[in-house]
Amino acid sequence: MLLSQAVASKEIEVPIEAKSLDDETAYPYEPPSELITPEVQRGLHVLFQRELEHYEFDENNHDISGNYEEVNSYLWLLGYLEIEPVDPDSKPRWHWPRSIGRNSDVELPKAAFIHMELFYGVDGRISEIKLKFCSVGNSTDLLDANNVSGRACKTLARSYERWFDNWKMVPVIDSYSKIPRVTDWKRYIRNRVTRECWSQTRCWENWSSDDGTYTDLPKRQIRSLNDAIKAENWSRLADLALKRADQHLLYRYYAGLGLAKQGFIEDAESHWLYFLENSAYQYPKFSANAATALIGNFYGQGEDGKVVSTGRHFDLEQFRRDFPDISLSTSVTVGQIQYFSSLSLMERPRIASALKGFMQLQEDELVGSDPDIRSLVNEQLYGLLKQIKEVAHAEGRAR
């Protein structure tokens, strides 16, 4: 069903200030792109009202419907997530903490991944910060105060919180004032090193053949796995990994790789999904390879739900920001295109998230330099914009 048909099938109340496309007060903030014309803005307002029918809050005014991504994408498209400094003359900089606590003699590791949620109030100031995930070394025990990794994560979080003190969003006005705004803050942090190091207090020399990606497998096992990969002996690789699949997450990755290379993609699927669900951002390059392979396979089969589920296990957009210059860039970009396309094809389409994703991809340097990829992005992007404009006209005819 087209978006315009879906809107016409049910009466949707559009904010009074958005009734006229010529009324400049209907849209108080500048949208993030010239592609968001007044006509598109009106269609977005209509669709946003419908999305809010599925939006639920708990007693702390936190979303419990799982719609943060979509709701915040609408807010972003309409200009409500614009960040500005509290004090324009202040230029605070974030610094990597030197140690864990004042009296600690344990230095922070060379690299970490941190994921925080920032809640903004109606006035635009940050009202709450949640530490969602943190990986230091290969540990994720972020809430264990007696664990070196846990203390390191909390120290990093406090350092970022001080930096966030000078942030605020534009105020929310009118019909959207009661919608809590929440943004994800994800960072892969490296402390002035020339290569990745994922250890707690020392840097082990355990490296895979995948462009220097750190692993914590025994060196002997790494050599065996790499020898099988170099020889393209995929059955050998699968056998080696399957024998130790319950010993370490990375064996799940290698098992999936060996099986997929032999054409047994359905057998590889369970191993790679298990790896993605449990490894988070501990092994980013391995995860990116597994995620893009699975997304490509699911997309080719028209299984949009599985594409979206896989894309949510591992953030390809974050990965491209952290590792912009590696050989995986093209396949990851194609994976993003397939993910955003599937978002728009779900039973309950995630139109705003898809549109935001394609708009950001259009500005990407790699997309701009590759005619084929640029054509794919533009086809999807302008197709969505056309449907959103049809929503605006359908709503106007229904009134």
C-alpha cells in the first residue's frame, strides 16, 4: 500500500500551524537539507502524527514502544534535534582520562567503545544520561565496580558527561513539546596509538589477518585459522572453528565464514547471528563482514524483517565513521542501502529512518565518487520523497 493510500484510509489530525504550506510559522526550524521542502515537511508532519499513535511512555516519560529510532528521525528531519552550545564562547574539549580514579595506578586501556543515551528536556538541556554499553578490552562487565573494565567505563562516561554540559538542543514548541528527545552517543575511542589494542592493562600481540584486527585467541589457533583462509581451504576453516565453537565467540564468526564460503549460507546464518548478538562492538571488522554478508543474503530473498533485525545487531553507520578507509567500505555502504530500503518496506514502514539514512548517504564521499552506488541511493531517496509529497496532497484532498 502506498503511503498516500494509507493516510487517506484514516483521518489524521495535522497540527494547526502546519495546515498551510505557505505559512512560515508552521515549521519553526530549518530542516537539515534543502530536499525537505515545505511540501515534504507537511507530508512528514502527517506521517509523524500517525507514528505517534504507537508511541507509549512509562512513569518516567521514557519510551517503551521501541520507536525511538523512528520518532527521533522525524524530529531530525523537521529540525528539532539541532544541537547548539549553551555558551557560544566556551569551547570545551573532551580529554581521554589518564587513570581510573584519583588514586588508581591502573591506566586506561588504549581503546574502548562506549554507547550512551542522552535525554533532552523541553528547554533543550540534557535531563538524563544513561550508559547503555561499554567495551574495554574484551570485557563488557561495565556495571561491576570491582572490575577494571567496569571502572574504566564509568570513568570514560563521567568524562563525557562533563563535556556534554555545554550542549543543548533547540527548544521543542507546540504539538511536539511532550515528546522526549533521545539521542544515541556512540564512540570508538583510540588513545593516540597507531593500531587497535583491545587489552585491559597491556597490549597482547594477537592479530588476525583482517587488516590488523585485534583478537584474544591463542596465537597458535590464530595461525591455524589464518593458514586455512590464505589457502582458501574453507572446509578446513569450518572444521577448526566448529570444534571450538563453544570456547570463544570468534570461533562462531570463523565457522560462519567457512560455511558461507562453501555455499552453505543457511548453516552460516545461525553462527553469524549468534556472533553478532553477543559480540556487540568488541570485534568491529569481523562483525561488519558478517552483518553485510547476512544483510545481502536476506535482502536478496526479500526478507526485510531479517535485514532490519541484522542491521540493528550491528551499527554499520557507526562502523563507517570509525573505519572509513578500509576495504570493507563499499560492501558496508551497500549493506546500509539494503538496510534503509528494507526499513521502508516493513509492514509498518520506518519511513523517517529510511529517509534520514539515504539523505546522509547521499552526502557521503564514497557514494559521491561511485556512480553505481550514487544511482542506487538517489533512486531510493527520491522515491521516498515522492511518496511523502503524495501523502501531503492526499491529506489535503481528504480535508
